[in-house]
Amino acid sequence: MTIHKSQGSQADQVTVLLPQEDSRLLTRELLYTAVTRAKRKVRVVGSDDSVRTAIQRRALRASGLAQRLAASHGIHRPRVVVDSPEQFGK
């Protein structure tokens, strides 16, 4: 079962196969979703670099939903786009 299909489900034991660190799918949110499916035991299979990348990389949402909801209620807020934590010295 894929991580995305497992959302909302749980299992006693979960094995997570991480993609290579250059995969755009590899994000903190993906790893969090996978790990939180386990009730008792998690086994993560992947390189140290893949795990490190997953922990450091955040998924960037670009749906525009927040801006559309705000605009529909007459609220105009500046749009903020963050490309990476390095921009802020973190």
C-alpha cells in the first residue's frame, strides 16, 4: 500500500521504503505520514541521505486556496512564498 493510500489507516507494523534523496516526493510530510501509520513498530528503509533530506525538505503548497478564501471575504493579504529555509538563515 502506498503512503498516500494509507492516510487515515493504521497498522501494528509499518515498513517505509524511502525514494532516493533527489526525488521530489521525499518530504518531511511524506515521512511523517508514513511513520504515524504505525501503532507499534516502524522500519525505515533508505539511505542516511534520504532520511536527512526527508527531515529537512518541506512540501510547498501552491494551491492558492488561502488567497481565494481571503479574497472572497474581502481580506487582502500579501502573498508569501518561501523557497527554502536557507533564505532565513536556518
